[in-house]
Amino acid sequence: MTRLLEPLIVDPRDPVAILPVLEEAIAGQRTLLPVPAEDPTRATLLRDSQRAGEPISPDIALVVATSGSTGTPKGAQLTPANLVSSADATHRRLGGEGQWLLAMPAHHIAGLQVLVRSLIAGVDPLALDLRLGFHTADFAAAAAELHATGDRCYTSLTPMQLAKLMDTLRGIEALRLFDAVLVGGAALNPQLARAARDMQITVVTTYGSSETAGGCVYDGHPLPGARVRVDRGRIHLGGPMIAQGYRNDPDHVAFAEEGWFATSDAGTIEDGSLRVTGRLDAIIDSGGLKLQPEVLEQAMLAVPGVTGACVVGIPDPRLGQAIVAAYTGPATPGEVIEGLDHLPRWQLPKDLRRVAALPLTGPGKVDRRGVEKLF
């Protein structure tokens, strides 16, 4: 029987409504392409680029698009085994199954995995209505409701969501109710991570992507069954959660080795722990000197009064690329430069701008192209 790729419309008012068809996909009965109900342009792009309505292997449960502000999104083909192995490994790492709070869009892999983990655990997740944004009061009420069950409680957040919750006592108290708060999608501000530990909030940093069925490295260490290696500076991830290639690019070199995914990230393994240093395709060549922008971003985030940072390179007639940066937070540009005094002079941004908010693509991901346009 021919299997067709079916669009799965995810309504932010009630994302839990997709659980029955998601369960059918995990059971091998359907193949679904999650698309956002509130973004018709994105939904049309996903349908067209992933060939919704056309035949697909019955081995595939979900086609989950990668996030991106420009170009054609890739569609990671995830099997039931990919999804279930990821969920099982997460529960083993966290100490057991529990109740989950969905606090991010369910058409992205991080949100989808909250639903998959809930299905595996046999529980009904709570979900926030994010149509009008992410609000501390809503999160706190849902956290209290989950905590009252007496079960273990988990949620998954972006660094920006975590920072917003930690701005108020009510948010901090809500975060403390969880046995683990998974944080991923972007680098976590080291100041924020220290503050969370000091406030006895159990933050677990995650690293992964649609291609790995979600986070597969927690706090620098692979989940049970997952594997990590660094080859010539590039991070490779392996294990039963690795996708079966891309729907719209079946010969992509990232999946050239069976069971492994070659990421676009650079990193090192130090004392058995993975440290992600940045994206290989984001390196800035300024006057013949190469800068991984994430290195400067982490240095900026360590400056008191900086809550977010993005470093990009823009065309420069003399240097080839000039290093520029945008940031959020109350610190003045002068205070930021003073806080970067320990860095080589060539790494300091030639133009530094404080902005009210950094442009985003996907949940919590800074849009580097959007930042470039600021300059």
C-alpha cells in the first residue's frame, strides 16, 4: 500500500490535540509533516519543499523541518525507533518517566519530543497557549498543577524562556518544582546557568537537532545509546536516534556514514565532556584572522548586564569581514568593551549596538542574517 506524507496542522491553542495522530505515527500507521497553523507562509513552504501528499517510505513516522530564516528548510526523516529511543534515553538519563509541561511550539522537534515522551510515559501533558507569548503566570500555574500530581515533573525551555522566568520570584519558585528543566536550542548564558544552580533550579543543558530526534547530549555527555565524536573539529553524533536522511536531499553528505550525523558545529571533547564552540559555517575571517563568533558571544554574556549577544561579520573593503555585535541588557557599550579587555584587540567588535531584542528564527534561536541587516 502506498504511504503518503500527510501535513499535520499544529494549533498553538491546543497542541495536545495532535497526540492521537502522533501516536498512530509512532505505531507505524501514518507519516506526518508538522506545520504551524498560525504561520501560513511557513506552512506552505514546508508543504512544498517536503512534497506533502506524495509517496514516502512507510518506515518514516515524522518529517521534521530544520529551522532557518532563509532558503529551503531540510526535512529530517524520523522513524518510530528514532523517536522512541530518544524518549526512552531521556527518561533513563533524568531518573524515570514523569509529567511533562509543553512550553514551546509543538511543530518543532523540542516541542514534539515533549509530546512523544508523554505518550511513552502514558501521561497527558499540560501545554501552554503561546499565541500571545510566553508568560510567567501561565507557566507557574501549570507547574503547580503538575507538581500536585506527586509524580516527577519535567519541562523543556529555551535560554530566553529560562531568563524570563528567573526575572521574578514567582518564576523561580515555579522552576524549582521541576525535577529537571531541559534547556536547549541555543547556548546558555553562563551567568544564568550559575544563577540557576545557586537558586537550586535543576537545569540540564541539551544539544541536538531535528536530525537527532531532539537533544541527544545532556550536560556534555551523550544519552544512553547515543555516541559523540569530534573529527577534524567537526562534531559527529551517532546512535539509534539519528534520522534516516533528509526528505528533500537524500544524498546529503551529513548522513554519508550510516548511523551518524555530521553536524555543522565545531567542538572539542575535554575530560569526556563535549564542548560546542560554534558553527563551522559562521566563522568570521577578519584581516586573515579567523574568529568563531560564539567565542566572543560567550565572552560578552559573561559581562554583567548583558543578557543576549550575537556576533556576525559584515563586508569590509580592508578586512574582508568586519566583526560587529548586537546585544541586549542594561550594560552600556562602554561597559561591554571594558568587560572584553582580556581579549585580543582584533577580536573586539568594530561596531557594537545595544538592541531591545535580537531577531529570532525558531524557538530561542538568534537569526544571524537578521542581525547582519542591523548593520
